[in-house]
Amino acid sequence: MSAGRLNVRVARRTSEAEDICSYELVSADGTPLPAFSAGSHIDVHIGPDLVRQYSLCNPPHETHRYLIGVLRDPASRGGSQGMHEKIHAGAALTISAPKNHFPLVEAQRSLLLAGGIGVTPVLAMAEALSAQGADFEMHYCARSPERAAFRERIAASPFAAQVHFHYDSGAAEQKLDLAALLAGLDRDTHIYFCGPAGFIDYVKATAAARQWPQAQLHLEYFGAVAVDTGGDRAFEVRLSSTGANYTVPAGVTVMQVLREAGVFVAASCEQGVCGTCLTRVLEGVPDHRDLYLTEEEQAANNQFTPCCSRSKSPTLVLDL
Ligand code: FES
């Protein structure tokens, strides 16, 4: 096994909701798995050159298993479809050790907001906060009850009364009214939210309208944001180590061009979410299209994600 990688076996695969399966992973040799904290994810090597990130959703004190939830996404480029179609109980998988870009912090009170499959890290947070006896509530938005995963588990949990479900298919009065919810919360509440881009934007905008302190907002996107690529043009990248120039045509990523030229850049999600491919920019202005860097980090223009970001200037000089 290479460094940082773990060999696991799918002990159980369970249909949790329409188009959502959970996978219970145990170590191949029966030893305990590395401990993790709520909000952590693992890289799952689904096939050659196909790595995807999935949040761990089991209680974080567990070391005998990792539980992930996977939504079958019709727009998937192989990741979620590959999991649903090819990975069954008994399958051997290689995964990374858990990493956490979405940790809980010390807080008097926490509000957990989940949109769709974004429930996975949020559920681990609810488990952790409940075990600590912390003050929290959770709101889970899904298209319909049939598409809401882990409902039975939540109903049977000690924190069931702290979880509120909101369905797009349901009556108007049960839908999440975040402005009203925030109006009734103490200002020192930390807000954690995970879901698709539309959900994240809604929470961000509502929190901004109430001037919620930025340091108390913690978010993780699920999946990449659709970007308008209609105006994309070719540009050059130059490697500072060799001075070699490469043309990046419209419709092709910097990473694809570099790979083609035999230049190695570490990658994982290849959709601007994980930060694995982060590369220093020495000259030029990147056209940032990732969800990994903060707005301030993007504005600094000294690093970018070659798996999805492009260039606003004719040339980008990279620290490669
Ligand atoms: S590989 Fe994940 S951000 Fe580029």
C-alpha cells in the first residue's frame, strides 16, 4: 500500500433513498481505521485515474468502519455512476486517510444546514455535537422525502428532535425560511452548511443580508459549479523551471495540456473542489473557476487550480 492510502472492503451497501446509496467500508486486514473528526472526507479511488471525494457520515468516534453516502448524478463524469454501477458489497477499494477541510469549531451554539446529499458531513457533525451535549439544531432540505437519505437513522438518533426536514415537494409552510430562522438565533451561533451551489448561495446571501459574522460561517460545496465556457479562448502557460511554453486551447484544461506534455501535477477531484492540484502562479492573472480558494485567496492571484481554472492574461507563468 502506498503512503497515505488504505485498502478497504465494502462490508455493506445500502439504498438510503432514491438514487442514494451508502457504503460501509472496513479495513481489508481487520485493523482499526484511522480516527476522523466530523466534517472529514476521504478520497476514493474508483478506477484508474478516477478519484472522488466523499464525506464520512458515521459517528466520528467509530474506527471499525467509514460510512459514505453517494448520490447517483446523471451529469457524473464517471464518479458517482461508477460507484453505483460497479462498487458492490465485497468490493475492494483504495482510499485515502480522512482529511478535514470543514471542521467544527468551539461554539456556544451551532446551526447545521444540509442541502440534498450535503447531509453527509452535516450528519457526522450532528453525531459529534450530540455526543458532546452541545447546543445545536439541524435543518435538512431535500427535493422530497423519497430523496432524503438517512431519515430512519436520524429518527432513531438521540438528536431526532433537533432535526427539521424541509421538502421542495411539500407545502410552503414547511420549507426552510432561513431569514426567519436566523432572526431568532443568537448572533454568536456558528453556521455550517453543505450542499449544491444553489443551496450554498442561498445560505450565503441570507446570512450576508443579516450581516452574520463571516468567521461564523463554515461551508463545503457539494460538486462543482456550472461555468459558462462560451467565451473561453486559448492562452499560454510557461513553466518557470524549464521556460517551456504550452498552448491551452478552449475546451481543454491546463492540467490536460500539461499531462499530455508529460508534466506531472497531482490531482484528485479535477473539478476545483479539493485543492490537490493547487499551483503557484508567478506571472499573469488566473481566471479562477474553483470552489476551493476563498475570495481573498483568489483575489491574490498567486495560485490557481489547473484542473479547471484558466487565464485572463495571454500567458500564465507557473511555479512548475
Ligand atoms: S484536482 Fe481538485 S481542485 Fe484540482
